[in-house]
Amino acid sequence: MALIKNLQTWWQEKTGEEETPFDGDSSAFFASLLFHMLLLLIMGLVPLVFDNPNVSLTIAAPMKEEFEEPKLMPEEVASSPLVADEIGANSVGEIGMAMSLAQLVSDVSVVPSIMDLPMDPTSDIAVNVEVSVATGLNFNKNLTVRGATGEGVTGASGAIDRLTEEILRSLEERKTLVVWLFDQSPSLARERASINERFDRIYEELGVIEAAGNPAFSKHEDKPLLTSVMAFGQEVKLMTKQPTDDLQEIKAAVAAIPEDNSGIEKIFSSVYLAAERFKSFRIRDPAKNEPERNVMLIAFTDERGDDLEGLETTISMCRRYTVPVYVVGVPAPFGQEETFVKWIDPDPKYDQTPQWGRVNQGPETLFPERIKLGFTDPRSESPDPMDSGFGPFALTRMCYETGGIYFSVHPNRNVHREVTRDETPTLTAHLKYFFDPQIMRRYRPDYIPAEEYLKQAETNRARAALLLAAKKSWVETLGEPVLRFVRRSGPESANSLAQAQKIGARAEATLLDLYNVLKEGEADRARETTPRWQAGYDLAMGRVLASLVRTQAYNARVAEANRGMPFKNANSNTWVLVPSSDISFDSRLAAPAAKAKEYLQGVMNYHPGTPWELLAKHELETPLGWAWTEEVTASPRHGGGHGEGGGHGGGGPRVVTPPKREPPKL
């Protein structure tokens, strides 16, 4: 059509006349058009008449077919005539974990099956996390089922109620021997007395169940439940000569446990010796082809244990004879070994002021996974100490590996508010914060042997960097900054500033070293998928950077004073450094400060309701800079205001202060 239109325009311009279809040349045009159309038609029919010598290949894609995956037939099981040292598979998840977390073990699994899991030793294993309790060993399976890693309770009596259920479950299967192991330390004397009183309820409740004809008892011929009592301190003592079913004999044995003031608790030795002594109850009866009895070990302690070197041997012994271990213990402080236990002298003749003794109750991990820092305003209140959500690593792993339960006992357990020191009962560690166990379940430590733990850490440089930096931070402690500088005559003022600069320089060098270690793992941080390691690395990097900025700002301010600063107030004679959010006086601090805030804010965003979030929040609320303020410091010769005699003049009554004793080794 465009061609015809162009021809019409050309004709008009040439002739000045408008062309019509009936002009003289129109017939020639239509004849030419018809000829060319006929020629095109003939050329199109040529390939249909003559064969094409070229070979063409047509590829057809098959339609997507839906198919049903064939059902796999069970594989044949080959048994070995050799006796294994340990019973069961060394599993760390899937069915083993599901059975340990389920209230009832069903023949039909409700655990979702995740197909095509990546072969990554650091990846998560999906389990049914909606169930909150463990059941102990399933003795009908040739498998050591993993136990629970932390049942939080407010008192040992709450753990006793749960242990009663565990004993009943064991009795439902076969006759049972329960061995009670008690810490002999004075700090556990009150708990021992409380537990002894509850023995009446335990055995009376079991007696009522037995009298009611419960199948757990009726299928046993004689003495379905036997009990033995042991005690441990610096040594291990057997308090009952033979296992007994006499309640009065059991209570008398507990009441007769002597106190051990050595401060040494050999809990792993006691568990090992108990398993060794009563392993004969686990020998199979040839007639029934099953063990004579189940054996349960239940230990009470308020420390992590002083014989950690016996952990692996103890676990091996208990797994070999399928003996679950239950521990009623204390929560481990988050990322720390020590807690402070409240002690008030039991003798009213002495000072009744609360004192705080150091006790080893942590950490919750095999190696430190938390950076220890300082060099900040000593007046700023730290969120420490706080509950880790789990028990001490070695004790919890022993329970986990043997199919038992670790009960984390603290009377102030409250996830909704801060706990003060005044609220902390006597002979109890002060923990300021507790966390929701449902949230903390995702952050469970790796309860694996040291060799495997380190091997997994080597697969990701972020993990390795965190472990190395944490180790360094606990060895190379930072000094406390000097914040007050009184103007004095002579070189005394200059010396105080020089000393402050030395402290700051040492702190800066230590923090730079920690930062460089962590930076080595930054490239692998994106590959880390475990929430605990993610939170640990990000918090460490954020805190180290924030402390480094804070320290460099401090050094810059001290150098400023060293160059000389006049007081604005003529009466002032003291310069005081106070925290400030202003770091604009040194442009080099802006970039690391922004990076620190990015890491810390990420911890708060992705790990809410955890100790990591609490520490990140505290770090963000602590200013990164410093500012100078002026004060007036009175001269000791004129401003003391205290005359000789200590203020006892005036004839008032003289207050007699009772003598004070140091707390024993708790």
C-alpha cells in the first residue's frame, strides 16, 4: 500500500493530474502485478514437486511425566559375631534426637524427612522442635538415644517430679535399679535435706501405682524397684551396702551423707564407679535374652565437676551398658566459667552481710565462644551475669550422650524481668537474666567430642576465627581506663596523663589483634548457617570494633589533654572524661564505628530474645566517644572535713561490729 501511495504522489507531481483506476496505463500495471504473483506461486510449489537432497534433523522434547517413586524394600541386616565396645549408633540427630525429645515413642514417625541434604558437617538437621521434653533411653532398640540438654526448673523438687515419671517409664519395661548420687559440699546441704523429704512422696506414689495393679509392676515377679545411694566430694562413698527397696533405709543413707569442705567434686568419677559397680544388672539373662534390670543414675550437684578429664571414659562406660545419666544441677552462665554465689555466715555471732564467692559453673560450650572485653566506663552496668539456657558443657553432654536429662535448677528463673542480687537466695548464684527455652533451643551447643568439634570449626574460617579470638580475649585482659585527671604542681599531672596513654595504647594493640583475627574469618561468614555460630561471630566482630573505636577515641582525647587544655571555669582543677556519642573530632573513627553498629544491629534483628541480642543492645547503648568535663577537687588538706577520733565524739553509743569470716570454698 505504501508503494502504491508513493507512485500516486509521483504521478501527481509529474502530470499535475490525479490518477484514477480507469486511466490508460492502469491495465498495464494490473497485468504486471498478476504476472509477478503467478511467478511467486510457482516458485513456492517447486520444493513440493522435487525431492530435497538435504537431510533435516528434528529434536522433540518429551513431555514432563509424573511418576510415583518406587517403594524401597528393606535391606537385609547382617549381624556381627563380635561384641562392640559401645551399643548403638553414634548419631547426633534425626531419629535419635526425635526419640529423645518426644514425650511418647511411637511406631509411626512424625519427623519430616528432608531429602537431598547437603553433605555439610555444619548444616542444621531438622527435627520436631514442638515437643519440649525428653524420655530417656528406649531399651527396646539397639540404639543409644540422645537425651535432653536443659530442662529449666525453679527447684530440685520440680526435677524430682519429672524423675518420678522417668522411673515409672523404666518400670513399664522391666525391673529397675535407681542409683542416687549426692554432692557432699555444704552448699548442697539444704537441697539434700529437701530431696530426702520428697523421697516419701516419690516412693509412696510409686507404691500406690503398684498397689493399683499397674502393668509396670504386675509383670515383675519380685522387687520391681531397687535403690542405692552414693555420695561424692573429694572421694566417692557408697552409702548403701546393697540395693534395697526399704524406704527408711534409703532415707537414713541420704541423711548420713557427711559434708566435704574440700571444695572438690568428682562427679564423673562417681558416675563411672556407679556404672561399673552395677553393670551386672545389665548383663543379659540367657532365658529371657534381656538385661536383668534397667539402671538409672541420678546425680545432684551445684558445680560443673572437678574431674573433667574423666568425661569421655564415663560416657563410654554408660553407653556400653546402656545406663542413662540424669543430673539435677545449675545453669551455666553465658560464655563464662565462674559465677558469684551468695553466702551469709550461718553463725549469727558473725557478720550477716552477704558475701559472694566464686564457683565454677560454666561455660555451656566446650571452648569459649564469647569475646571477653573491657576498657569502658566502669560506671556503666554490664548485663552480666546471665543464664546461657543450658547446663555446664561436660555434665550436659554426659546426659545427652547417655539418653538422660540435664535439669537446670535456679530458684529465680524468670524470663520476663531482671533479677536483683537482693532477690538471690543464700548459696545460689546470681543470674540477672533468663531466656525463653523455646527460643534458646535453636542455639543449642555442639555436644560432640573435642576432636570433632575442632574438625567442624576448621571447615569454616569464621568459626575458627571466633574460637581463636575468644581464647585470646580471656588471656589478654584489657586495663581499666583512667577518667579523672587532677591538675597538680610539678610533673605529677604529666605523669598521670602519660600513664593513661600507656594503658590506652596497650588496650588498642590488643583490640587490633583481636580484630585482625576475626577479619580472617569474615569471608566465610556468609557460609555459616548455624544460628549459634552466626550470632557468636557477629556479636564478637561488633563488640571488638566498638571497643576499638572507643579506645582510639580515648587515646585521642588523652593526647589532646597532654598538649594542654585551659579550664573554662577559673575554680576548676580536674578534667574528667565522660562517655559521649560524638566522635567527629577524629574522622578515622567514622568507618569502623559504622561497621560496628551494622554488625550489632544485625544481631538484634536476627537473634531476638537471646543473650547475644542483650549484649548487642548494651554495646549499642554505650557511647563510642568521650568528652571532657570540668570539676573541682578539694585539696586533701582542706576538703576532708574529718577531725581526728573517727567521729565518735559527742558521747554517743559506740557501735560494736560483729567479726566477719571469709566464705569457705563453695
